Amino acid sequence: MQLYIKPKKKEEVLSTLKSLGEGLLKDIEQGKNPSIDVPTRTLRNVKFDVKERRLYLGGYVSRRYLLHLGQIRSFTQLAGVAALAKKLIEENKHVSLRETFYILKRTIPGLNKNIVDEQEESNRAVEELELVINALREQLHINANKLGAVAGNVVIRDRGDLIDWSKLGSGGWSVPSNVEDIEFVKVDAKFILYVEKAAVWERLHEDKVWKKLNCIIVASQGQATRGIRRLLQRLNYEHGLPIYVLTDADPWGVYIYSVIKFGSIALAHVSDRLAVPSAKFLGLKPSDVKKYGLEKHLIKLKEIDIKRLKEVRNYDWFKDNKEWQKEFDLMEKMGAKAELEALAARGITFISEKYLPEKIKEQDWLD
């Protein structure tokens, strides 16, 4: 199984969409009930490839029929998104997920029912089309909201404009949801640091960590967006930059790392284009609490945190990892979590001047 697959070119995506439409038209002309096969995203169909170290979808599919009362809406939603994507690619236009919802929100002739009533339905149809034609949502010219920032000694070309990530002020470069057409003109960095929290990213940016450690600093607000995950993967595979993840020492932070490294269950079908199996967890580790004197700055785990801890530690990719289990045991024993901001108790710039340089030098991370 090949891990890294370059996304299809625009012409390939358009051709696949046309073939899908032609197949449906042929069914109608032959008097058949038009149908679309959709790979299922149920838990039983999500597998973990131990060798490639990522999630992927199995072979189960469900068939959607047009002439079926229970499936006509989901079929029409999927066909509607496909028609919209074809139009967008041909006209070289882009729309947001919210705009997609409003474009599809119309009545099915003869049924007095809307194609979609909620945005969740159109979002799901977009993800299903990804499955059907094996292309990223962003290649369908359908984008999500921007959420994330990056800074570093990197120059890119984005739609003809040269952008220097080292000269964009306090806010950095705002990472779009679609990074497929970005060209890396110059990349001068040793590694990438993904930070869970925007506030911590701002501390690192103000302290010019990206310049002092010759790295790229990237942040979202919590779970990394698809645009950021794709950007991380491109920089990792195209430029050989290691990825280090920095989150709170809690089950939710570990899951953020897990998604970046292995992929997510919900998006297992695009793990080959989003996951970075070589990513390392730099911290904050439960064992860092004692090492850096943070014992007085812990937050008690709630029931929901404890439940999440049990789930995460039993993931296939964690349950046999002794180092990770040791950290999980320690978190459970402490009955508490530590936030990245707790490092500020040791000094405002402690994370930039002491914690990160020491971690990198000692290669103190988890795989």
C-alpha cells in the first residue's frame, strides 16, 4: 500500500465527475434505477495499517438508488454536489461549505421535500463525493473557513502572489482550507512545530522561536484543520521536514496528535493525503509535570476526561506502545491534566527559551 499519493489533477477530477454523470444518464436511458456506490465510513470499515501506520477504509460499500423512498434524498444530495463541483471546476470558481448548503437547499420536484434541510447534510454529501471519486474536497473547489496561522523562513507563491511567511507581522500567514495549488519557492527550516493553541503560537511568534530554532511554527485552535494537515503533509513529504506536535497534557491533546499522525476515523478515506506517520509528540507530557515543576499548576480531570483517556489509550496504535502507556498511567495516577500555558508559571518566555530548545536537543519526544 503506497502511503503518499499525490492528489488528482484538476482535469482528472473533472473527467471522473463527468464519467459519474454519464453513468447515471446511461442507467436512465436503459430503463435502470440509477445508483451510486458509496464506501461506508462505519467503524467496522475503518482499518489500521500497522506497516504504513495510518488509518484507511476497508472494502464495504453501500449502494444509493434514485428510485427508492428511503434513499432519494441522499442520492440527490450526492448527485447535486457532484453537479456543483463539475460547474465550479469548469468555471474555476470556489464556494464555501455554507454556500454549498444554500445552493443545494431547494425542493425535489414532485416530493415537496428539500434536497437538504441542514448544513450537516450537505457537508456529509461533500465527504461522500470525496469517497466516490477519490478526490479531496478542496479539489472539488469547496472550501471550509480559514482557521490557523503559520510563520517561518518560507516563501510561497499563491495564485501568482509571492508571500514571505517571515514578514507578515504578529498574525502570521492565515492558512486557507485549500493549499493544493500553493508553490513552495523557498523553504529554509529544520523542522515544523504544530501548536494546539493559538495563544501559545502567539507567544512563540513574539519570541521569534521560528527564527531562533530555524523552524516553522503552525497553529490552529484545537484540532488541526484539513488545510493545516495537508500543509503539514506536503512540507513533510516534499521537503523532508520533521513534524513535532505540542499540545496540552490531556487526552484531547493526545487525540489531536493522533489525528495528525495516523488520521481520523471520520476522514479515514483521505488519510493518505492528510496523515503524517512520522510525526512526533513533543509535549506536554504527563512526565514533564515533575520534570519542569508544574505540580502546583494542574487541573483535575473531569469524568469526561477520564472516559476519553480510557478510549484513547486503547487505540490500536497506542495500546501496545509501552512509552505511551507509561504516560497514560501517570496521567491517570495524577488524576489531573496540565495545559501548555502552565509553563508560563516558570517565566513568560520559559517555553521559548528553555522548554522547547531542551526538548529538541534531547530528542525528548514520543512516537
